[in-house]
Amino acid sequence: MEKKDVYRDIPELGKAEPHMIMKIVDYFPHAIVSRTILKKTTGNITVSSFDEGEELEEKIYPFDTFIQVIDGVAELLIDKKPFRLSVGDGIIIPAHSPHCFNANEQFKMISTTIKTGYEV
């Protein structure tokens, strides 16, 4: 089977409705799946699932981003420094820092970015 790079962004969650965070996104074979919890001009919150073997290529964002693992174990590189995050672990990716994710096993995470507009 040919491996496909799949990225799905499902619409924002409904407001004033309870949600089971672990069930917001499912694992999908050979894919990274994302669902927006909240998206505003001032920032966003997203839940993502990574199937085993998937990776998110290196990116640089102009804002700090908080990551929290909610299932599995995530491998993360920030400025070429490796981190291994397990369920409940969180880390702040500093603004303007190159970073990437590798899924040596399946994992889910919450990503929160606050865009203040003052980062240089």
C-alpha cells in the first residue's frame, strides 16, 4: 500500500457543549488528523492525532505554542534538541524556533497558540 500524506482539518467544535477531549479526533491510517477547537485572530486551539510513522515537517511560527500530549508518546525536536513527551506532558515551543514532530508510535496532542502581535 502506498503511503499517503493526509491532513484533515475538521470544522471548529460547537460552543457551550461538553466534549470528551480524547474523542475529538480519531487515529487514521497513515495520517495526521486535526480538529480545531477554537480559532480566532488572537490565537487557536487544535487537537491532532498522529498515526505511527507520521511526521510533521519542520516549521517556524512567530508565536509561542503550548503543546500537551493527551495520548501516546510524542517525539519533538525544538532547535534540534529532542524531547519525548508522554501523556500529560506539556512544553512551550518558543516563537521563531524551528520544530518538528515524529510519531514513533501513535499520539494525540492539544496545541494552543496565543497571537499577541508583539513578538519580534
